[in-house]
Amino acid sequence: MTTVATCSNPAEAMLLKSVLEANGITAYVPDELTAQASPVFSATGIHITVEDEHAAEARRLLAEAEQAFATEEEEDEEEDEVR
């Protein structure tokens, strides 16, 4: 198993996991229950892991999702400035 992302909260981890699974990559969040039970225990972050052979594709998909989110956020900010 390879860690492809580390998140700061369970919601972010579930979002990234869903991105991967929507693209046919099974993803795991082994820290999910620990983070929900006590955020103090997840101080090192919540890890998203995939099978080793899917790691490169998973990282590519997550990078694309991050770029799309950043672009959408910029467009929202520009719309707010126009108003």
C-alpha cells in the first residue's frame, strides 16, 4: 500500500477518496475512525492509501482535482469582486 495524500480532516479525506473511487481506484483511509473519535490522535494527518500499482495514477488524479478546485476558487473570487 502507498500513501498518496495526507489530509487535515476527515471530510477532506473522504472527498479525495471519492475522487479516486469515481475513477476506478480503490482507496483506503485507515485513520478515518481514529480521526473521528479523537482528532488529537490524528495529529500527523489522515492518510489516503492505494494499492502500489495505482499510486502514480492516483497522484495524477488528485493533482488534477486540486488544480480544478484552485481554478474554481479563483473564478469564485473574481465573481465576488465584480459584484
